Amino acid sequence: MKEQRKQIERLLMDSPGLKSKLNEMLSVAYQRAVEDAHDETNLPVNSFPKQCPWSFQQTVDKNFWPFGS
């Protein structure tokens, strides 16, 4: 997860115009993650929250770990 956060940071530095689309991109990424989790676990899609329960700022905060360390 550290590497992905670094990649996001670099991407935003290279393309600052993306900042206005962060909420939309997080929503799309979350829906894809739910689909992947469903495919891997066979859990029903409706067992996951409909919307990402974390803000974009939380997802890129190096000290934020939603499910513990």
C-alpha cells in the first residue's frame, strides 16, 4: 500500500488538474475494488458498503490503516 500511495502522490504532482476529480476517481476505484473482492471471495456485492467509507485524504494518509496494522 505504501507504493500505491507514493504513485498517487507523484501522479498528482505531475497532473495537478486531477485534484478536481478525486472524489469521482475514488468512487470508480472503490466500485472496481468491490467487484474484485466479490470475484475473489464470492461474497455478495451488497455485503460491501455502497460507497467508499473513507475519504480520499484518508486513503493517501501514510498513517491511516483502515483495518489495523
